[in-house]
Amino acid sequence: MELPQKPRQGARLHHGLTTLVDTAHFHAEHQPDTPAVVCGAATLTYADLHRESSRTARALRSAGLSPGDRVAYLGKESERYYEILFACAKTGTVLVPVNWRLTSPEVSHILQDSGTRLLFVEEEFRPVVDGMPSAAPEHVVALDEAEGYATWKAADTGGGEAFEATRDTPVAQLYTSGTTGLPKGVVLAHRSFFAIADAMAEADVDWIDWQAGDVALIGIPGFHIGGLWWATQNFNAGTTVVAMPAFDGTEAVELIRRLGVTTACVVPAMLRMMLTRPGVGPADFVTLRKIVYGGSPISETLLEQSLAVFRCEFAQIYGLTETGNTAVCLPPAAHEPGSSLMQAAGRPYPGVQVKVVGDHGAVLPLGAVGEVCLGTPAHMVEYWNLPDKTAETLVDGWIRTGDAGFVDEAGYVYIRDRIKDAILVAGENVYPAEIENVLERHPGVAEAVVVGAPDDRWGEYVHAFVVFEDRAGEPLRARDLHTFLTPRLAAFKLPAKYEFIDHVPRNPSGKILRRELRNRFWDGSDRKVN
């Protein structure tokens, strides 16, 4: 499809909307024929998006779902995903987007933990649902069968009253990997998708902006807060979203060139995937004006290559699912190779506060390294059904990030290490405990410790230290462990390397000295994140 070319007015867009329900109504009324979503051969205008999401909303009510019920989506990016998002907003139900890379046991946990009543699933992932160790939700709707989603949507009876959403109404529940081995459901309200843009508009800050005629590429999947946040920002502004079922460097370059993409949200690994396409050059990106990236810092080499080829502005964002995505931004003006600011995560947005605390919660002075805490109006509502964990992370409106860093005199935030043991693989958070718990189920493993090691392409890779259980039989091999883990963990969580050791180092009280193992890979680096 070729999008209609609009005159570039340059005016920043902000419509003062407060919920996603408002967004659907407003743009259907004011620009019904503007493309809202382009995905493959499908295009939905804002009128289409409003009409079809309302039909889906009526069908949800006809199925007996009520405000607060959970609706899961297991599939790749598509126009239907956004129909369902807005349908959930219109019914007060909560969308639970599920990472389609997960295995049956991992998906089963999310559906059981969230109490999902209705699951939308693409045919490609139906075997994952069929292989779950627990029963599927009471309603399962196939997205791409002839008698699936379209028929289900058409059969609505129109019953039930329209729901009145507010800024504080929960609308999405995203699952993060867990420090204890089980992922936690982060509940986000409508305000998480409006607060930062509202604050920037009020302060007239354009670090990230949306302009008339913008066409926005989403590289980050919608089951990630970055992908969901970027999509909603563009819907709120009334621009056109270009969604890819799964990111592919060649396809991304083609979409940017053919559809006249002006903005994009990606992780640094995706920039490299585009830059390494044969024959790619500045002529492919003449319409791009801004790239927003996050998930991991950008290397100076990759930045230099990107500036030379993309020839547009870059903005780095930093935040967590718990902060409603971005809370700190490194603005375009700071993106100069060799600048010391390129070591920073960025500055807090207007309305966002940052503090660094020590072991006992006392606020540390500028320049001192401690745990970074973010006070943002976009913060999560809670961890679903985990009040104690919520209280540990959300303290008097502040999110404890689990990242170690400091703030300089100019207000820039620098991340130096992780207090939590998360590993960041191409923008995916991976927690060692989850992998260790599964590894230690193998009869040949006495003990396992997992750490993150630097990787030039993906940021970090998963490195597993394994103590062999001495039993009669064949010696344990790395490929045995890989075969064991593959059906139990998503591919991005699998260790890239296994190292067999005689014992796990511990302190006198028996605590594992994980840092001692991890530091082998990071010695000599000021910043122990990549």
C-alpha cells in the first residue's frame, strides 16, 4: 500500500485527551479517513478502528465479560491487536498481551496468574495453548480461522452498558520476568499512556514529538511496554502507525522507504539489523526525522553509523514497565559522538523526579552511586495480586528501579550497574532465577548460577555456570542442557554459553557470590551494563 502523502506542517500535535476511549472517539470524528494502522496488506482508518473496536467491545460484553476481567492476546502485531486494545478500553476489561516467544508452561502461568477469561490466539500459536499444563481460559477465540474472530465479532448481541473510563482505570497488564523465577503482572492505567506527553506539551519540550502527517514505525512488539506505549502515543496524536508482525531489518527498510515513515521506535539491535542490509544507504531514509530508541544504551560506533546513514534526530528513552515506559530521555541535542553525555540515560521529563538512595533509603548527594528511584505520574497501579511486592517497588509514588546509578549537577541520570540481577538481551529483560530454577530440574545439574555477559550485537548474553551432579552415566554436555531447556524457556532466555564448575562461590553465610562470577566479564568497565 502507498499512503497518501500529506503536507508536512511541522506543528506538534497534542489533543488533551485523557483515556484511550477518548482517543478512539476523537479521531473517528475529526479525521475519519486518516490511516490509523497499516500492517501488511491491511489498513484501518480512524473510522474503521473506532467502529471495529466498538463491535469487539460489544462482543466482549455479549460473552459475559465485565469491567476488570482480563482479556489475553497471544499473537504477533496486527490491526486486530489494536482493535482489541481499544475494545478493552471501551469495556473496562484489561488487556494482557502475551509474548509469543514463550513456551507452553510460561504462557500457562500468565493466563492462570492473571485469571484471563478470554484468550485471542493466532493459529500459529494454538499448539502453545494446547500444550499448556493447565486448562485454557473459558473463552478462546481464534484470530485467523474462517469461523474465528470475524464470526465471533459479528455474533454480538449488543448487550451491556458502555463503560465510562477514567485516567485511573486499569487498561493493560504486562508481565515482567521475575527475580524469584515467576513473572509479575504490571497493571497500568490509562494515565500511563498520557502523562508524559501531557507534561512535555505543557512545558513545550520536543525531545519526543508528534507532528501532522507523521507515519510511525513500531519496531518493538506490543507485548513490551515500549511497543504498546509508542503505539498509543501515535494514536493519541492521530498519526499513522505502521506495525510489523515481527521485526525484520530488510522489511523495515522497505516500509520506511515505501510508506514514507517519519518516526520510529526501536532497540539498538534493530538499528544494526537495518544498517547491515546489503545496499542500504541514506536514500532509503530521506523521510525519517526522528528515531526513538531504548532497551539498552547505544554504542558510540553504532551511533556514528546511524547518524551517517539515517541522517535524522535520535532520542534515547529509559524507564521500566513499572514506570509506564519512559521516565528519562537523552534528547537529540546530546547525541554527538564523543560527548560525555552519551554515557547518560538522559534527563527526567517535566513532571518526573529522580532521586538516588543508599542501602537504608537515605537520599544520596549528587554524584554518589545508589539505587535510582523515579517519581512519575505514569507509574503502575500495582503488581497484580502481589501487595507485598508492590509495596517494595512502589513507595510513596516512587518506583525503585533496581538500577544503580547517579545524578550529575546538570540533572542527567547515569546508570552504572544493576542492583537486581536482570540480564538485558536485545531489549528483553531476563532474570537469572527463572533460568536457574529450570536448569536445576535437570537430573544432571547439582546447582546453577546464571549471569549476563557483554555482547557486541545483543547488548548482553546469558552465561550459565553449572555444577555437575555426579551420578552414574554419561557426562553432562552443554547440548544436553540446551535440549532440556528449549521446551521450557523462551529462546531469548536460553544460555548462549555453559561453563561447568566444581562449586558455586559463596560467602561465609552461604549466599551465592553472583557478582564475583559476573565481574569476570565486566572487569575494567566503568559501566557494568551494555
